[in-house]
Amino acid sequence: MKKLVLLTAMILCFFMVQAQPGQDVEMADVMRSSGKIYVVIGTIVIVFAGLAIYLFSIDRRLKKIEKEK
């Protein structure tokens, strides 16, 4: 039942996002034209890479602790 409620909520959110009218995002156009969008994308990539490395290191430590016990 819990999965069904979660799935329904996700589907409704998806349709609500798709139902929004198309708008021009002025900030994105300005950043793209000046080349700053690449700085934003690079920062996001670095943050996600750092999080992934951190999670993998925690996973390795936990596996090592589980093997010891």
C-alpha cells in the first residue's frame, strides 16, 4: 500500500511539472551567453563527484567493519 501511494504521488508530481507552460528563463539565457553556465555546471559536477567519493569511502569502511565482526 505504501508503494502504491508513493508511486501515485510521484506520477502526480510528474504530470504537474509537465503541465506548466513553457517560459523563457532569462537568467539561463544570460548565463549561457556570457559563458558562466559552464561554471555552474562545473560546480555541480564537483559537488556530486565529492558526494559520490564520500559515499563510496563510507561503504568501503562499513564493509571492512562488517567483515571484522
